[in-house]
Amino acid sequence: MGFESLFEFFFKYKPFVFERGDFVFAATPASFAAAALLVAVAVPIVRQYRQVQGNSTPRHRLALMIVRAAVVALGCVVLLRPSLVVATAVPQQNFVGVLVDDSRSMQIADGGVTTRAEQVSNWLNPENAELIGQLEERFRLRLFSFSDVARRLDDAAELRFSGLRTDVAGALEAGRQELGGLPLSGLVLLSDGADNDSESLTETLNALRQADVPVFAVGVGEETFARDIEVSRVEAPRDVMQNAAVGADVVIRQRGFEGETVQLYVEDGGRIVSTMDVELPRSGDSTVVRARFVADEAGPRIVTFRIDVAEGEVVCQNNALETLVTVRDEQARILYFEGEPRHEVGFIRRALHDDRNIALATLVRSAPNKFQSLIVDPDERFGGEHELFGGFPKTREELYRYSAVVLGSVEADYFTRDQLQMIDDFVSQRGGGLLALGGRRSFAEGGYAGTPVAETLPVVLDPPAAEAWHSELQVAPTLFGRTHPVTQFGETSAASAERWETMPPLLAVNRVTRAKPGAAILLEGTSETLTDPQVMLAYQRYGAGKSIALTAADTWQWQMHYDMPLDDMTHENFWRQMLRWLVADVAGQVRAQLDRDRFAAGETVTVQVDVFDDTYLAVNDADVAATVAGPDGREEILDLAWTVDVDGRYEASFTAAAEGFYQVDVTAVGRDADLGSDVVTGQAAELTQEFFGAEMNRELLARVAEESGGRFYTAANVDELPGDITFTEGGTTVTEVLDLWDMPLFFFLFVGLVGSEWTVRKLRRLA
């Protein structure tokens, strides 16, 4: 017997009725007279316990007097007629809105036989006396279906259970507004609670509460699936450079398959590009898997992360999750500044010789105030001319032309204070990447402690030792670094781990043992002489960009060491992965994005563009236009307007008429010059998000009911709903007085008190 049933057994009515009512005594003059007579007769009877005989003590006699007085008090309470005053709906004078979830998740058969849609359709059958039949006897009903939007229905047969999203807040608000001018007793919500489109639920519930419109929510489906595997979430970059190693965090949740090993497939356009084994966690828990693949084909790519459907799974559609990744065949410009000639420069340039996506401008100080400037530009797309012969850039406009900066062995005193601050701003404001390499004039040994660059770096610069320090270190990935794309030296994670065990040691001349809070360490170096490991590779997000510290002074050993075969590509692959990671997510002066990458055909999509000048200050008076090219080749021109609330931000919207890719080309023009352009891609497709997190969401539905003043039900007690909804403060009501004097609780108290008195008297042989 549940709590509510037990409560109703003792108190005659359910807790919900007590919450709705006001407690009063409905005594008449005759009731007061009877109570007074009872007290008058009882007082001498109670007092007689002072003279009782038998085996008793004063304490026993006092207890008996209290019990006898309690019996008298209970009788007085009953005679005063305790009651509940409640407002009840006048039959057939009030309306009730019935909101039915019409989304695809209602097609799920939780028990394997009957679907949620079939259960709801049964409740809505006029012949069903459990729910709809009783409601129609008492109220005038208005039926609505909802998924992403709510619409009025004339008949339940119009339900299709095919909606691509569920917006509970929007449905409740639509029901409130549609029935706002009618005497409304409440709203009935039939849903599994899989709300995946609402951002304004709190505001909606407050409005319902203020309007005295309670929501009686009925949860459909199982709260916990017996057996199910779900690829819950994928976090992957939206834009990547062609041939870059891409890392994606895949969240996998399961029930009923604890400890089993499954295979995760990564597919690009149906082609398997990566696989990995995943050991499933405890039932109900999630595990995060780091998947990686190489983005080798340019253009918008639909990447699918999939696990084969296992026997007995409740939902099959949530075993695969698709994400849109745009692979850009573009060239990123990187400035590499070395303070002295050394082998590292030549080997890095060699590693990038055939890389058409990286244009590396190297600036090497060959003597005081003398510099050698070289460009690695396979496709000659860099622009041909650059002004590095005078040394490191002296203005922000010149520095901000690059996507990233690599600082080699160059001392901090070479730079002016403004140049050091420029480097910090380059990362934090412009959103560029900074990579600091180890060397005799790097990190603390280069005097960077206390400078703006030290603030940018992901490592702590401790004071340098009194004597020069150096050590050969065996380098290995940390637990976090094992799955990062930049550390992968093999086709699989296992092959990569084996390769690291055979890599030659590297030299470090800068002692770095600590990373900053919030930074991540990917590689560590160890030797028999060190008590604490050396931080070899660490990074952190810094403002709009990222900073990386690679403390090794001679990664070229991975190319030239006698243990390395002549045709080994480890060094080349490492630097290509490193520099692609360095420039990942570095945007230009015009930065376009869609409010969501994937959407359904017919939906409205918002284009959002941030515009900056050549010093990366926001521009509010630019002319911003976008050309939207749909899958049928048709183009639509959009004029974007400044949003006013955010500096430099412009917005416009378009409607995706058909399924397919939509390419949005954005251009921005300032007062004096073009500010740049950007391209963003989205896809209109059939969405499957309704099948993710598809267990009945009791928490959300119970919250909707509680905060609106209603009640939550499941299939087990839905038959109580018609009776409960009659106790309402909305619509046309009458006041009803419910007697409480005949509650079973009073009878049990009376029997208990009299019985205990009789027992004590017998045990103590009282007269």
C-alpha cells in the first residue's frame, strides 16, 4: 500500500484534497451544547482516578487520567464537526485542456509490446472510463497535440506521433492562451517528458500559477529501461583543417550491459574511418570515450558515431549519433620566430614542406639586428610578400595577420614591453595560438617570468637554477594525453602507446614541473635523476585563443636519432598534428555561425556573425550580407542587422525549405575597407533526437505539476485524475464542505485510548 493510499485510509481523503481545502469546525449550537455536556460529565469521572484502589502508583493514576481526558477531548473534537472547505468545479460548466505529446519518442514500446502512443490512444478513447470518459462527464474538453509546436485537434485520430522535437513549455503556454478566456479548471499533460526544445519552462510555470491553471501531468513510459545502449553526446570541432587529426569526446550511457565490450565505429559519409573497443560502465552510468579520425576530404561531412544494436535493447535509434564537421581546404599562416640558428628550425620547415594547408613564415635572428626570413608555402597562397626582415612585428595589424605564433629560443628582453603585451593580446583578444618551445633563451631562462607572456603560458615559470640545467628525458603521454590527437603515432591507441615506448629521449634545458590550474599536461619527461617529472607538453585556453608549451629543445632527434629509420615519418606527423592543433578554431575578422548545425526541413535557422576590424575590435557599423545556397542550387540574399545588445554581432534568419546542405557565405564591409568573409554550413535532415534520453522524465513532469499547483500521475494511478481535477480554484466553482468527523483515524484513536485504559486497569487490578 502506497503512502497516498495509506493516508486516504486513515484520513478519508487524499493529501491532494487537504492541500486544496481549508480546515474548519462546522459545529452547530447543538454540537457546542453536546460537547459542553460531555466535558461536564467527564470531569468528575476523570477526577475519580485519585481515589482508585489496587496495585497502582501516583504515576499510573496520572497516566490514566490523561488517557481518560484524551478520550473526552477526542469526543469534543468529533462533536465540533471538523471539516474541509474546498472549491469544486461545477459539472459541464468548466473547460479542461488535454495536451498530448505527438513526438516520435511516443513510438517507443517500453515493455516490448505496447507503445506509448497506443497507451495514450487508449486513454483518449471515449469509451475508456479510466480517464477520458470520466473527464467528459464532468468537463468540456479541448484536445491539443504538441511536439515542436502545439495545435488544436478535433479528434484523437489526428495524432501521428511523428514530431521531431518536444516543447513542453510551448505547449503549456499555447494551451493557457488558447483557453485563457474560458472558465478553465486546468490542463492535462500526457507526455513522456522528453523535453528537448524548451528554454522558458520556469517563466511558463509562473504564468500558469498566477492564472490559477494547474497542470495534471501524466507520465508515459518507463522511468528506467531494462536494457539499452545510447550514444548520448558527441563533442567534436565544427570546423577543422583538411588532413587534420580530429578528436571527439563520445559519451556512452547504458543499462543492462555492465562490463561488456562493444565496438564504436566512426563513419564519414558511410565510410568507416576509425574503430575502437569500449568497455561499458556500471548500469546507469556514462563513460566518455576519446575517438579520433583524420579529416581527409574537404567540404561539409556528416560524421556518425555508432555502436551496433545489441539483443534486447528497448531503443535502437539512439545507438548512433551524427554530427556535422566542415573540413576546410584553407591555408593557415603561422609565424615562427627563433632567436638563434638551430637545427629545430630546418627540421620543422622540412616536416611542413608538402603540407599545403600550413604556410610557415620563419624569422631567425642570425646576428644582432640581423634576421633571415623564409616562407614554407607549397601552393604560394601566402600572398608572396611579408615584412619580417626588420624583425618581429611591431604593430598589432601586422601580427594579427597570422593565425599562430611559435616562439623559439629568444629572450624576453628582445621584445619591447608593447610587443610582449601584443603577444598576450594576440592570444586573448585576437584568438590566435601561441606555442613556446624549449631552448637556452626560453621560459624562465629567457627572462619571461613577470611578463605578459608568462601570464599567457600554461606552465608556471619558477626561478631558474643558479647553474645551467639540462637533462635527457624519456617522453611519454599522460593519462589524458594518451587520447589527444597530437600524441597519436599509430593507427590505433594501442599502436600509438607501443610507439611511444620506443621513441628516443629528448633534451630539456628549461626545468618546468608545474602547469597552471586549468591547464592540461599531455606529455611528461622522466629520468633516473629527476624526482619530479618534467612537463614536456601542456596547453590551456586563454581568452579567445590557446597557448601551448613544448619544453623539449630538440624534437629533431625523432628524425635523426640512430634508432629512427630513415623513412620514419614520426617527426613530420608530430609537427603537422601540432601546428594544425595550434591553429584550430582560430577565426578571422568575420566569424559566422548558425544557431544549430542540423535542423529539420521547414525550420527557421538564425545566422549569427561577429565582425572585427584589423585590430580585432568589434565593429558596429559594418554592412554585413549573406548568401544562402540551398541543396537545389537556389540562392537567398540576407541583410544582417546589428543586434545592439552585443558589440559587433549581426543576425538574420532563413527557412530551410528542403533537406540537404545549406552553405552560407558572409561578407562584411566597413567604412574604409573590406573586413573579410566567412563560410558556414548547416544541414536540413530528419532528426532523431527524440530517441535520446527517452526514458520517462519523472523529474520534469513532477516539477510541472508541483509548480503549477497540479499533481503528477503514472499509468498506475491515472484513474484518480478525473476526481482530483474537480477540486480546483479556476473556472466556475462552488464551495463544498467535506466532513472529517467520521475519519477512520478518529475511530482507531478512540479504540486505542479506551483499550489502553482497560488494559492498564486490568493489569493493575484497579477498581
